[in-house]
Amino acid sequence: MRPRALTALAILLVALCASCARKAESPPWKTVEVPTDADFVGAWFTDSLNGWITGGGWAIDGGIVGRTRDGGRSWSFRSGLIQGGGAGHGVGRVQFRDTLHGCTVAAYGLVLITDDGGESWRPARDALIHRVNLFDVQFVDAWDGWAVGNGLARTEDGGETWRTLVRSESENGYFSGNAIHFVDEARGWLVGHSGSLMRTQDGGRSWTAVNLPLRPEERPTLRDVTFVGAEQGWVVGETGTIFHTEDGGQRWSRQENGVPIVRTIPKGEHRVREVVPELETEPDRLALSAVQFADTRRGWAVGYYADVAESVVIGTEDGGATWRIEHVQPGELLRSLYALDAGHVWAAGDRARTTPQVVLRYAPGER
């Protein structure tokens, strides 16, 4: 065979190999179908294999916990965490300190503890915090933790006993929080309704409102807050809201570059018009429900467009200066997110259509 023919054949083989490689590439976000109809609001992983998701639903008695031992490829579920809890009595966010010991919270001031990896749950001693519905829980070490809702409680013995620090009263503006994050035993943050961001520097005994650069008449419900170290922090909420600080919360700036606040309508899709044109409304804006960062640069946020029952995962590689859509998931309202590191992330939420419910797992490079 002539040299020129050999060269042409080599070029053809290289092109074919490149084409096969592209076809073999798998999207980094994988969907795992699960046999539930729950609203998962909590997620936690202790390592790349062992993880849990928590929540509830109107068809589920006493809350539900999902457990994986293979990195989210398969899940087992257990309901009835709340003894005597009927349908609709779910649990909130969850945290584990190792593969055996974990804690979650619920309505009526209930704190639940597991010592066997989530197989069984028991109420913490003296944990019934009267007139307080709890949504989020966070520990900074094996002993010190906080639980927040329409009030705040603290434990210093690993969750066995709790004491109320703040109750929701007219005197404190009806204190409430949707999420909490402490960077150490003294300094912490919480977010709530009407664009509310608050900070404490005394372990949660007192709180101070923090001004965010909100636009006039803008009062989004804020859903999550996270920090990497004590300086770099992010807050997310309704209408695609993302705020960032890089000086420990002294100054906050808005991060909107690349955030799909208004859903992009795919080619060929038309928004259903109202029967009465005068009642037609604007499309729902993106409601961001959770945010997590693996380090100061790589992070993710999840949210949904409620009117079309579609969720998105957005990611950043520059600390939130720019964001891009990494995954679109029809039929789900994503509400929970956990990032173990830059290569292991999971998300879950609420099934909003007749299609099977799914849990998302981020596995770049995996076929």
C-alpha cells in the first residue's frame, strides 16, 4: 500500500476512534429510579458509598429515610421513623457523624437519633421542644449541634439532650429559619422568609439581621446557606437568588451570571395558555432550594420551576462568579443536595409527575 494511502487510512482510523469515544461518553449526572412517592428534603453522605436521604409525604406514615451503601446506585427505604406519626408527618434535614450515628428533626420539636445507620430511630432525651417545628439540624463536631425552625435549640452532648435558645415571639419578629450553618461553636448563620439572613457570634443565644443587596420590593424566601471555612459563604432562595461573601459575611454580593432565573423553553415547546387570556400569568422563576460547595471554587445548586414541574442542577467552577446548567430533570422538584467532594454529589426531591421518582448522582467519567 502506498504511503499516501496509509496516511489517509490512519486519519480515518483516528476519526473513527474519536467518534466512538464521543459516543461512549456518559453524562456526569446519573438518574436512579426509586420506588417511592416522597418529598426528600435532607441528604447526607459520610463517604463515597454510604448515604441517606430523609423526608416524608402525605401518603407516608411517620416520615421516611432512604439508605445507600453503594454510592447511590441503589437505595432501600424505611418509613415510620416517628412513632405514632400519621401520614404527612415527615422529617427534615439529617446529619451523620459516621456510618452508624445520625440525627434528624421534625415537627412539634421532635429530634430523632439513630445508632445503627438508620435502621431504627429513637427520640432524643428531653428533645420535645414545645411550640417549635424544626426543619434543619447541624453539628460542628461530635457534640455541638443546633436545630432550627420557628425557634432554635442547641445540644452539647451529641444530640441526646437539647435546650431552647430562641422561641418565635412577637418581640423578636417571629424568629424562624429554613436552614442553618455554623462555622464553629460561636459563629453561625440562618436564612428564612422575606429575604431574611441572620448571624450569631455567641453560639446562637442572640441573632442580628444582615442586610443583603436586595432590589426594591424584593423579598425572596431564602432556602439554604453554606460556608467553606469561615470566610466564603453562599445563600440561595426564590427567583434564582444567589448571594456570596468572601470576607466572613461583612459584605454580600449577588451572583446571577449564568443562573437560569427564567426557564429556557426548548425548541418546539409552547407554554399552555390560560383558558381566559386575562388570567394568564408569567412563567415561574427558578426556586433554588439547596446549595453545596466542594471547595471555594467548585459548587452546585439545585432548584425547580414549579409551573412545569422541572428541575435543574447548576454548577460553578469559579466560586459562583459564573454558573451553568449541568442537568435538567423533568418531573422532579429537587429540594436536597449533598456534595462530598468535587467528584461525588447527590440530589433528591419530590416527584411531580406520573413518571418514576429519581435520585441524582454525580459521577463524572463513569460509563
